[in-house]
Amino acid sequence: MMFDNVARQMLRIIGKEPADKGIITLVQLPAAIAALKDAIAADKAAWTERTASGKLNADTEQDDGQTQFVSASQRAQPLLELFEWSLKDDKPVLWEG
């Protein structure tokens, strides 16, 4: 289960138009897996660069001054695992919102 804005972001990453319901076929799963892996790698690299340079997004600051951030790579990991399991079990991924 994902929040709407996160689900839409993940669908865009894999090249799907966000919709209330849809399918990722067995034929589409390898490309979707590759797209998520690429996005995870890019996000991790960007996060490493931001933390090394001391530049953090203003959205990561909480009221108490602590940094709180959930990266795109953290959000994508469970979906990547689902896609890999689905491909292994020869089952498409379906969703309905």
C-alpha cells in the first residue's frame, strides 16, 4: 500500500501513467525493475552528494531541527521487491485505488 503521491511518483519512474487501476504485465516487469533500480541508484547518489555538501532540502527539517527524510530509494525498494517476486512467480502486478 502506498500513498497517492508516492504511487504516482513510482508509476512515472517505470513509465506508466498514474491511474486508479492498472497492470504491469510479465513482459513489462523486466523494464520496470530496471527503471526502479536506476532510480534507486540515482537517488542514493544524489542523497550522498547532498549530505556530503551539507545541502539538505528544506522539506527535511522538522520543528525540533532534526533532519527527517524518506528518500525515493527507500520508497521504491518494497515495490522493486514486489516486482521481482511477481516476475519470479510469473504473475503480473495489478493495482486498484
